[in-house]
Amino acid sequence: MRCKNMVNVGRRQFLRGGAFATAGAAVASVSGTQAKATPANARVDYPSNRLANLSELVVNEPLDIEYPDADSPGVLIKLGQVVEGGIGPDGDIVAFSTLCPHKGYYMSYNSEDRTLNCPGHFSRFDVEVGGQQTWGHATNNLPQFALRVDDNGDIYAEGADELIYGRLSNVL
Ligand code: FES
């Protein structure tokens, strides 16, 4: 009999604990609702950085750049034909991050097939079609930098269309 009473006491304690946990969850839920009501501003203010002048570019010879800061390597390439996202008088100048989106290995440019290639796990990205991945372990395309050319032929980078490897925000 005593043993049965102990079981009942234990059951009541358990239920009380459960009720407390439910109340706690309700409070957390209310807090979560409040947090959602004021979302953080996700918009990123990109810097406008001069990368080069049109006169410095040679068709199919990549120029090393850094954007949006010195810890983010990339390439600026004049491809000699109109391409996706290409700017300039010939619509053929593009720029990409050279950090592989998979695990951040530094990639190199293959001028024969116009791809950026990763030595880590062999992902390949086609620079003629917006950095689309054509092979390998990466799960997203290569970040392409938004470019602008001014009246003097100076080329500026002013944004990126994907998250640069290793970052929670492209602009730190
Ligand atoms: Fe480039 Fe893995 S780091 S494919």
C-alpha cells in the first residue's frame, strides 16, 4: 500500500514537472514570436571597390583581385564574347570569388575550357555561365561579383550574388 502511494506521488510530481515544462515552452514560444516580429536587417551594404581599368585587361588572362576585402580573393576576366553577367563595351568582363564554395580551397583558372578549378575535391565552375558548377562536391555555384564600368573605363565591384565561403555575411 505504501509502495503504491509512493508511485502516485511520483506520478503527480512528474505531471507537475510536465505542466511546468509546457508553461516554459509557451513562454519561449511567446518570446520566439516577439523575436520574429523584429527580424534583423539582412541587407548588406557592399563597398564599391575599383578593381582595374579596361585598358589593363587581356582576353582570357585573369587578373587577381580582392573583394569585398583583402581576405576574399577573386579574379577579373575579360572573355572576348558576351557572357552572363558580363559588363563593359563587349559585355564580356566578369569577376568571381576564387574560394571554392565547398571547403574554401583556392581555385585556379583554366584558360582552355574557361573554368575555375578546385584542387581540393575537383569541383569546376564555368565562368561563361555565371559561375555554374559543372562538376564536384560543392553544393552551390560560385559567387559572382557585380561589376560597373565608369566613363574612364575604371571597373568597380559592388556586390556578390552568393555567400563567399566561410562567411555568415559577405561584408564583415
Ligand atoms: Fe573545392 Fe571540396 S574544397 S571541391
